[in-house]
Amino acid sequence: MGPSGCGKTTLLLCLAGLESPSSGEIYKNGHVITSAPPSQRDVGIVFQSYALFPNLSVYDNIAFGLVNLKWAKDKIREAVRGLVGLLSLESHEEKYPSQLSGGQQQRVALARALAVSPSFLLLDEPLSALDAQVRSRLRSEIRDLQQRLKITTVMVTHDQEEAQTLADRIILLNEGRIEQIGTPWQIYNEPATPFVADFMGVSNLIQGVIGAPNQVSFDQISLLCDTQRHSVGTKVQLLLRPEDITCVSPSRNAPTNLLEAAIAKIEYLGAVVRTHVVTDTGLKLKVDISKRDFDPARHAVAQRLRLTIASNDIRLFAQ
Amino acid sequence: MSAQSLKGLNAFLFVHSKPQLMERSDWLVRWVCLAYCVSAMCTIVLPVGALFLRSFNNADGSFVGLQNYLTYFNTSALFDSFFNSLIVSLVTATLVVPMAFAYAYGLLRTCMPFKPFFRGVALIPLLIPGVLKAIALVYLFGNQGLLREWLFGHPLYGPIGIVGASVIWTFPFAVLIMLTALQHVDHRLYHAAAFLKTSVWRTFWHVTWPSCRYGVTTAFLVVTVSVFTDFGIAKVIGGDFRVLATDIYKEVIGQQNFQMGAVISVMLLIPAFVVFLLERQVAGKQMAQFTGRSLPYTPKPWFGAMAYFWGGASPSRFLLPACWSWRSLRPWLSFGPTTLT
């Protein structure tokens, strides 16, 4: 995963053998395949643009690779029937690609790639060209399929939600470099760099300085947090996730890490209400209030809020 | 034309329109279209129609039905030239199209060196009229030619010469069409084929060929019709070999047999109609080639019509009625090529 232009598709094409890396080696099961042509890599690939053979029917598209392998006709029919059932394309076997919707075409492309039982599968932004509903349905179908067939799959995407829901492991790329490798949980909760923090989900990134042991300061505010890995006086970036910032009712005693702020803008996102606040010192923050805690009377523009954040929810990045 | 009759004309021409919703530019477009319809009428329908009618008249201008056609089909010398033309043009197309395909394929799909040079060499003949190529062939292979022996004693003047010169003349057109057709192929399809371990032959047959089939057919039709109707090459290098284009010249200019000239001209129109029908057929099939992602462009009706007429109104369309009207005036004029006798 990565922003557009970060080199993720280039990396995929290198794995596929359609591009050759200027340096380095590619290994598959311990064997170097850096200079092997695509046909000898035993991989299935699905492109964003489907790339189905327009003059062949759905059946012939799926059977294409098997015909190349010179399978017997009835064996091919059996295999294609299986895939057609697996990808719920039953009533479309005789149709041509131009008669199918985008989601159906991408399913055919998936079936065609899987037909030859490749040892791994490469997906180049397979869902980007589809509309939101089809995308989320096909997303879970791809995951189910991958789990059922137990096939190693590398998927390229710029959509963090897609990556988080589909992946066992995410490699986050930026400007041709790996920013972080980890599980979706690690990537979100333990981001290695401010870039990762910003790319995954919504974040408040603030410039600060370590004022004293276990204390970070910015804009005349001091917050308590774990500063063991940074020495006093170094400049740092703070990450405050909007959902980690909580509102404190005025009646309660002032907690540690208190921030006084006024509401500037409210966005209703469904499960949460994203509140844009400005602290008394002029700092802009995003705060998520869950639907359950949201009180239209108290949470309105220009109303004052008392906010707090737990010390262990603050992440620091050295600069 | 009064305002009232203009309104009436508009109502007649544009039945489906809602005048109160029309912009000024819409009116402009419609009047331009009307102008082009009229010009197309004058420059295509009338001359061809007149020609067609003339083929049913005798020398005095009275109606004789199919008499001229019967004469034509019963005169084997005349009828043979139809087949001569057909064979020469089909042979030329059969030679040129594979050559052009291979040439364009080489230019686009290989890493051969000096590509711009080869592209230029193939296309430069576009600037030279066909007749000059025939003359060049005469210099090379004619009775006094440098390379006369290469024909193993066969005479240049005749079908060999016509086909040779026509091949040289039509090759660049075919190359141009093939270049466009081959550029059209989706590159990802080759990648997909490669991953499925597809043989070179099967890739060609299932990826390259379906995508450029239309181009190949178009090139074949263009070459066939060009050669079929060409006059210059046949005149210069044809010798005693009769083709339709030279026959018309002989009938009209040589023997002043206008009605037979008209019959031959109608025969000359046949391949144009066949090509028109074939082209529509192939284009219809080609539509199925587009996938859901690449939709073909469909022009809006009126602008489309305008573009059609605009494209059709080449200067030759205006020359045609000029010639035709001059020919009609001939009886009242005392000069011209047909009064030399």
C-alpha cells in the first residue's frame, strides 16, 4: 500500500516479471527469479483494467490458460465449472466481456488467473475501477477465496481501508521506500513514522519538544507521556488519534493532560461525530465523539469543551 | 425566402425539435447541416444519378431500358475488362496488405534500429502520384529498362506492370492503416496472455488479430477500390491489357460512346457499393470488441451529421458537378475534347 506514485505497482510488475529491477534480487521459495520471464514464474495476475480477451466468451477466457496447458476438454470443463461456481458467474458463461459489468469482468479475470493454479497471485488495484458497493462486496469475496484456496496473494492498493480489511501483512511504501511492514493492527496502532500515522486513518500531528522527563510541550501546553526513548530538549512530533481524545464533563475534577478548547466545525460520519476544535492556545485538533456520547445541546459550534488524552495514547516520533 | 416559408421549411426538416428551447448555435448547426445536405445532393446524388440514367439511354437520349447493359455483357472484350480490373485489384490487395502488415508490425512491435527512417521511406511515396511510379517501373523493367532480365522475359506492359506499380502506389496507404490498427491493441492483453503461458501463435491469433482485423479489412478494401478505379497506372503501363478505367476513356473520348461509358462507370461503382456494405458489416462486428471500460465514442446526432458532411465535402466534390454541368452544356458549345472530330 502507498500513495499514488510511491512505486507499488512498479514493485508488483517486478514480482510479475513485466519490469526488471535495476538492482537487487527477487526470491520465490528460495530460488532467484529476478530474470525469469513472466511465463516461468507460475503466477496469476489480475489487472485494474481486467484485460479480458474481448473476442472470447467468459468460458473461453477462463479456459484460456488450461487450453495452453493442453488439458483434456472434459477436464477443462470441470475446472471452469468449479471456478464459475466459486465466483458466482453461473449465468454468464456464454457472454462476452463487453456484456458484463465491471465487477463481473473482474471476477472473470480472477477466475482466469486462478484457473491454472498459480503458486501465487498478484492483484494490481483490482477494485479501483469499481463503484463503492461492488468494491466492498468483491473485497470480502477475494478474502474468502484467498482463505479457501490458501494461495499467497500480493495485492497493491492505495486504499487503506482495503488494505486493513484484506491483509495479513501490510507493506507501506512512500517514494520508493518501505516505511513499515506489519499487521494491520501494528500499522495503525504502532506506526513507525509520522507518514504511516498520517496515511493510516485520521491523525493530529503536532510539533513539540521534550520539556522535562515524561513531559512533552507545545504551544504553552504540557502533556504527560512516556519519553524514555527521547532525551530532554529534543524536538519531536506528537501523534494524537482523534478517537483517543475524550471529553470530560464540566462537573468532574480536572484530569491530567487537560485541554480547553472550543468547537469550530462538526462532521457527522455515522458511527462517530468528527469535531474540529481550536484550543485556547490556537491549536487545531480533530476529536472523534462516538454517537452514544454525542449530545447536540452541548456539542455545538462555539461551545467549549474540556478534553483529555491518556498518557499512553500519545505517540512520539523523533525528528 | 420569406420568414413564413423559412419557418415551414424548418418545421418540415426538424420535426422533433422544440424551437422555443433552441439556442442560436443550434440554429447555426442546423442551417450548416442543411447546406451540406444540399451540397451532398448536388455533388453526389445528382451526378451519380445522371450517370445512372444516362446508362439507360441511347445516343439520341431516348430511353432503351437495359439495352446498353445487354450490349455490354454480350461484348466479351468489354466484359473481360471488368474481370481484368477485379483480378488486378484483388491480386494487388492480396500482395500489399500482408506486406504492409508485416512492415507496420516490425515498426511497432520490434526494436529494430532506424525506425524513423523506415517509417519515412514507407510513407514518402504518398507524395508521388501513382503515374510516376508506373513511369519509374517503365524505366526499370521496360523494354529498354535496367532490370529487364528480372522479369524472365515476361513483358512489363500488362497485368505485371499494373500490379507492380499499384503495389508501390498503395503500399503507404496500407501501412498507415495498419500502423493505426496495431497501435490500438491493449497492451495489458499481451501481459495477461504471457502469464497464461500462451504460445506466440495463439497470442497473435487471440490478441493481435481480433484487435486489428478491422484495420486489415479496411486496408484490403481501400487498396482494392483504389486499384480498381485507378486510371493513370493502367494507361501508362497497361499495354493492351484492358481494364475498366481505360475502357471508359476509350468509349467516351475515343468513340464518343457516352452511354457505354455510363454503363462502364456504373460497373465501376459496384465495388464501391460492395465495399460500403462490407465496411458496415465489419464495423458492426468490431463494436463487440470494445470492453465495458473502453466505450466507443458516439457523436451527438447533429454535430455528427455535420462532421460527416464536412468530411465528405472535399474539393473534388465541387469539381464533379462543375465537370458534369460542363458536359451537359456541351451540345450548345462549339468546342471541347469531344468536338475535335
